[in-house]
Amino acid sequence: MRIIEHISLDDVIQPPGSPEEDTGSGFKYGGWSAPHDDPAGGEAIVAAHGDAFDLLLGRGTYPEAQQREVLRMMAMLEEGSNNQK
């Protein structure tokens, strides 16, 4: 089992999404890690995941991840249809 967590030095665990994430309890710093992304960090995460993996998502994270995946797939389909023109 591998666990990969986005955590700050002061123990804030937050996905690297958008400022709109997790605002229900008054948290106003959603998406704080996204501006600090870099290629080396992305490569480390991909290497840690490996080729095949399962995700365990929480009840708040699942709908957000599902929406992002739908948008990503729509963009890929649109890109493919644009390349065929």
C-alpha cells in the first residue's frame, strides 16, 4: 500500500485543487499547493503511483475528482476531433 498526501509543514492536509475546495468549515486557503507545483514534483508523484493504482476518495473529494475527470475526458475528445479536421 502506498499513501501519497499533500501536506504542509504545519500539518494541513489539502488536495492540490482549487480555492473553492473544502470551504464548508471556513477554510479559505483551498488550492494552496497548486502554485508550488513543479515538473520534478509531478514526476515523483507519478513514479510513486506506479503504472496501476486504485484511489480511495472521500465523500467530498469524489464528486470533485469525478467532475475533473469528466472535463479532462471531454477536452481529450475535443482535441482528438480537432486533430482530425
